[in-house]
Amino acid sequence: MLDIDTGLYPPALYEPEWEPQSIYYGVRQQPVTSFPVWQKSDRLPEKPEVLGLIVNGDARAYPTEILQRQPVLNDSLGGRDLVVITPGDGAGSRVFQRDGQEFATVRPSGDGAIKATVVDHAGTEWRIEEDALVQVADPTQRLVRLPSHVSYWFGWYAFHTSTSVYWLD
């Protein structure tokens, strides 16, 4: 078993990074990096978080601030239709293929077993699972999850200088 009492920091400092008592809280709150960054873009400030996605070689950054305001975002990238879903349960954004469907709303679920569902424009309900959107009425209908990750803008841009930015490009 691993012990968090390493002798370097007291265990009380190992709090989630968004908590003021976290050892990294101050670093996360700074609007600029604490170290030099050579590849920079002024399309966004240095440190907002973005959801980074690459589809068929095309890269796009989705600012998390936009995703929080727009919990269902239908988009296309690299020749594929996709939907970015940001449930209100704090689970973070997920990207799924959408095969032509247009999704409209996220519904939180109070039953504990299903965190949330998303409804397409036809009124069909889809359960949000870790690896796919699964149609509630017919679980054989699945839309696979696409790999993505959250990064600071400066970090995403450093590795993907030809990236587009959702809402700006």
C-alpha cells in the first residue's frame, strides 16, 4: 500500500487541486505559467483549461468555460460527426461519435444508477456510459466514446500548433 506521508509535504496538503488548501492551488490560480513556454498562441489566454480532441489528424481545443455554458455541443471534426457532453454532475466532458444524430439536452438522473442521459432531437434518450452513449430503449444502439483530454491551453497548443479552437475558428 502507498503512504501519502512522504516526509516532503504533510498529508493535509494533498487536497484536490481546486481546494484553497491544496499545495497546487496558487499555481492553478495564476493567469500565466510559472515557467517559460516557447510555443505560444494569443488566441486564448495562457492558462484556461481546454478539452483537447484529435480526429483523423485534425486537432481542436474546446474551452471548458464554453462547455460548461453549453452542455451539449454538436460538432464535426476530421470528417466525423461528434457530440461533446458536459453533464452537470461534475463528471467532466466526454466526446462521442454521433452518426448524424443531433443531440439537444442533458437530463440529470436522481436514481443513482445512471448519472445522466442525453436526448436527441427525435426525443430518443441515450444513457451516458464511460465508453459509449447507449440508447435507453435499445441498448444494442451504441455511439462510441472518442479519446480526449483536458489540458491547459498553453500545453495543448505546444503540441498541436495547427489546432482549431471551437467558437473562434
